[in-house]
Amino acid sequence: MRALLHRLPFALAITLVLVLKVVILFMLYKAFFSTPQVKKMRMPTAQVEQHLLDTPQPKPPLPAKATP
């Protein structure tokens, strides 16, 4: 492989490497960022925004145990 890259002009070698990287990035994008498999799994935008932007409610402290 290295011998082949040494015979090619520098611009062509760079182009081949960039094309290979674009193909790999596209495959990773399709593997991890594809659309949901089921359309009904989508949630209303307003509900998601409310859940993400809502401040969490403080949890009440646990009652202290009575010591005998």
C-alpha cells in the first residue's frame, strides 16, 4: 500500500485519503445518527422542551430515625 502511495502524485494521494475519511464519517453517521426506526416514538417538541428546561423539584429530606 505504501509503495502505491509513493508512486502517486501528492495531490491524488491526499484526495484518496480525504475520500476514504468522508466515506468512513458517512458510515458512522448512518450507524449512530439515523432516524428512529418507529415513527410513533417521536415526542411533542413542547413536552421535551418543558422536561429539559424545567427546574428539578428538591427532594424532601428523609425523616430521622428515632433512637431508643
